[in-house]
Amino acid sequence: MKEYKNKRWWKDGLYFSCLGCGRCCGGEPGYVWLDTNEIFAIANFLEMDVVDTLRSFARRVSGRISLMELENGDCVFLADGRCRIYPVRPLQCRTYPFWPSVLQSPRSWRLEGQRCPGIGQGSFYPQETIDRLLSHISAMGL
């Protein structure tokens, strides 16, 4: 696991609940990386052919596949502030906000909380759960 400035400062756990606001899904450019299973799950959910799904909603970046974005930086699946593929959203989306960049320090967690109203409230995540989520996301190379 990546080294953190404050060595697992979240040892006492953190609170988070998705409020469905969609703020984490848009407004700035980035990548949502997909693996083969996720591509098939999205295609199946949309009742589309995999090739058509890729052509319509994905792009190749440095040999990897990422969801497309709209011109304003929103995810291609964000509509009216909601994810159109929420039940099959990629691992990267499912592990938010427990990403290395957000957990870099207490300050980075607080800053992300200014963007995401679900940070700091709702469900309790113990250190073990956070560490497990981080290991999943780190395995993706994020």
C-alpha cells in the first residue's frame, strides 16, 4: 500500500454516505478506468452490444479504457445529477471517496468534503474497511 504522509491517519475510522448528489461524477476532467468485467456489466445493463457500448461511452487512453466525459467534464453517464449505471458503476466509482489522493492527509479529506456533502457523515467505515478499499483501488493503478 502507498505510503501516506500521516501514516493511516484514519485509524479511528471515517464517516461517509453517498447522498446521490453527483458532484463526484463531474465538473472537472479525469479518468474512470474500466476493466473487461465492468465493460461487459455496463453493456449488459444497458442491453447493448459490447462493441457499441465501447464506441458510445468509452475511450482509449494510454492503452487503457476510460469512460468518456462530456465537454463540461461530467461523466457520460451522469444525467440530472444521477448515475445512469449506478447498479453496475465501476470499482473506481464504488470506492469513492476512499482514494489515495483523498486519503493523502486529513486536510485532503476535509477539502474533498467541501465538494462532497456525504464526507464526514452517515455510515462509519473502520480502518480495516478503508484499507481494503484502498488496496482494491491501488490494484487498479490509481
